[in-house]
Amino acid sequence: MKYRIYQIDAFTDKVFYGNPAAVCPLEKWISDDLLQKIAMENNLAETAFFVKRDNEYQIRWFTPKTEVDLCGHATLAAAYVLFNHENYTGDTINFYSTRSGKLTVTKQDESLALNFPIDIYESIELSEDLIQGFDILPKYALKGKTDYVLIFESENQIEKIKPDLNQIAKLGGRGVIITAKGDDADFVSRFFAPQSGIDEDPVTGSAHTTLTPYWSKRLNKTELTAIQLSERKGYLNCKLLDDRVEISGKAKLYLIGEIYVD
């Protein structure tokens, strides 16, 4: 069988920055085993697959190791592919995930805006297991649906911190978000998920479903700018909308190709 494949750099306007995602449009769903093998072969943080159903697109996301509940940058990449390369003519795309529900992506000038449900988080004890994952002591700890969140004092700490990936991998869940108030943006972050096959994710849209409500409350504002301080860096605009969050950014095409599987 032959399938189209795209590679898109998300949350950036330049190739080699932001977060690369593979996108595979499908006419119908193939086996979960084959979906996982394709994602493993791509060896990117995420591969998104979608199938058109009536007026929406069913979407799923796979790391090299596992299927995940939600992925922001790969959804942004999938929307970019539909708008620019798969003949989609509207301004809003309706995606649906059996794990995350209804998700929409809308054109906004040169950016694309994701509309996702907010994550519900709670304060938790700053346990020794969490502390041992990093060489700088965090101030507070939170736990969302799938991720831990550690709050630090400064952007400089987020930039300089050294993770212990073996320790982080023992924590369970999807991964660990670290964050602090930003110098040139409202907040900054990084994301580590060795337990999901991603040592450090360049830009994590879904992490901002947790970060946006947290920083909105801390900073007393509903519209925020964010930078993910990975080596590739990513730039996001976030808006809190009651129980939803709008996460917008740009994307850039890197590759169009075909894959062949038996």
C-alpha cells in the first residue's frame, strides 16, 4: 500500500525550528499495529493520522512508542496540510478524537488557532521523586490529566536546567512540564517525556491546555504569549475561553512524500 506523508514544522515560521510532525492522510483506518509502526519508522515526536468522516476529520496521534490522548503541534500540522495541500476550502476544520472530543482549527491571518479543552490540574506535594528529576529545585508541583507540572522561579532556570531522564521516566504519566514567568513572553516552558519515547519535545501544544489556565490565573489575564525554550524553540499565543483554550501559531512545510508498506 502507498500513503501520502507530509512533514511540517509547527509553531514556527521557519524550517528547522518549532516542532516537526509527520502527517498521514488516510482514506480509511488501518490497523493500530501499522499506525504504530509508521510512527516508529518516522521517529518524530508525533505522527498524526486522519480520516474524513462526513463534515469532520477523525484524528489520532502516535509517538514512536505509543498512542497519545492529545497532541497540539501535530493537530496544527494536520490542519496546515488540509488547508494548503489537501484541497480543504473552508476557514475552520473540525477534528474529532475519541480520546479528546471535538477539536477545531481556524485560520487567523497567517496563523492557525487550535481550540482545545482545558486540562484540569491540582496542586500536589513536591515529592522527592519529582525533585530528583532536575538539578534545580522547583517552587511548586501540579498534576494534570496526563502530565506533571513543576513551577520554577525564573526563565533562566528553565533555560539552564538539566533533567535526569532516567528519573523522569519512572514517574509515570505522559511527561513533565517545567515552567516559569517569562522575560520576553508571559511564560516559558520545556517538556520532557522519556516515558512516552520523547526525551524533550521541541514544542508541546497540548501542554498549553494546562499552562494557559494556570498562568491566566497567576497573571490575571486571559490572553498570553508563550515560548517553549527547547533548542528549536516555539512561539505560541494562548487565550483562555472558559473551559476551552485557544492556542495559535504558524507552520512551515518541510517535506512531501510517499510511504510504501506491505
